[in-house]
Amino acid sequence: MDQSTEGVSESAGRAARDLRVAFSLLHRRIREVSETEELTPSQLSALTLVSKSGAATASGLAATEGVRPQSMAAVLAALDQQGLIERNPDPRDGRRQLITLTDAGRERVEGTRQAREEWLARAFQDQCTEAERQTVIEAMAVLERLTRP
């Protein structure tokens, strides 16, 4: 064991490695399922973020995504051009604009979410036994506990 895992059992280290790799592969596969040629990963990420945050400023979105404001401006321009977002004056500061989803934007986010969930449910149905699915459900409770402060 290397120094960074000193005091950590072999099973904890293996669980951490295996989980990280599995989640990385699963995340990539889920993204592939719902990717459309019209949206880049950055655009889809920004669209999802606007969906979750409600009205937001471009600078706030850039900070949350960890990108430069200029990069976010380009992403938002592409989403605006496709009619997925709209910009309205901030009622508290008319110099700023608030970004929200259009109906088409909400439909795109929901369609993407639904496609991903349907693919994963179908994969569990087709490739796992009932006992394996129950094991995943139990493991998710453990993983949820790890995410709590």
C-alpha cells in the first residue's frame, strides 16, 4: 500500500478504486445513451444546470461549472440559438440577465433524463438477476451514507 492509503484496509482501497472506475464507465455510458448531435457535453451540462438552479446569471453558471465567463457565454449563445434558453432582465439589477429554460429546453432536459433512466432500468432488467438488483439497492444505501457530511 502506498503512503496515501496508510491506515486504510486493503478492502477499503479496493472498494474505492473499483467504485471510481465503475462510476466513471457508467457515467460515460449513460452520457452516450442520450447524447444528441445538436448538443455538446458542455451545452448539455449547462442546460441541466439551468434546469436545476432555475433562473441564474451567466457568471453564476460559469462559477458553478468552473469555466471562464467567456466560455459560458459561448455555450449559452449556442443554447439560445437553438431556442433552449431565454434571457430576461434581473428584477434586482437590470444590468444583469437571468437565464431560464424555454419550454423546448425543459423538454430536452426531461427527455435526456428519461432516456438515461430508461436505458439504465432496461440494463438492470436485462443483465441482472433480481438478487443482483436488490444488492445494488442495498449498496446505494451505503453509498448515500458516504455522501452525507
